[in-house]
Amino acid sequence: MDDIQEPFLYDEYGNDLEPLRIIACFDQIVEAVESWETPYNDTRGHLDRIEGKIDRIDAKTQEILRQIHHVMTQ
């Protein structure tokens, strides 16, 4: 409306409601296009990848510390 994109309504998890809906504006014509991925889902994907990297970094750090301990106690 007025060249401003209105997002489809979504639930508390960021998923589009089915069927797709927007907030009604009775006095305007609205052009509807398919929804983009919601910011929540995009952010959640980034966080999942970051958590995976943190787990790998932690495992590698623990291995390095184990090797240092082994060398220091020889």
C-alpha cells in the first residue's frame, strides 16, 4: 500500500499463517505477492550455524589443551 510492502501475518514462531493473510484495509486495493522468509527463521538458521561452529571450536580447544598437557607432563 502506498509502495510499502505489508508482511503476511505470522505466528509467535515467525511462520506465516495459513491461509496467507494481511491486516485488512477496506478502502485500498492491495497487491499480494508470496511471502519472503521471515526474519525469525533466517535469524534462527544463523544461530544454529553459529552454535555448530562454537561446538567445533570448543572441541578443538579441548584437544589442543589435552595435547599441551601431555607434552608438559612428559
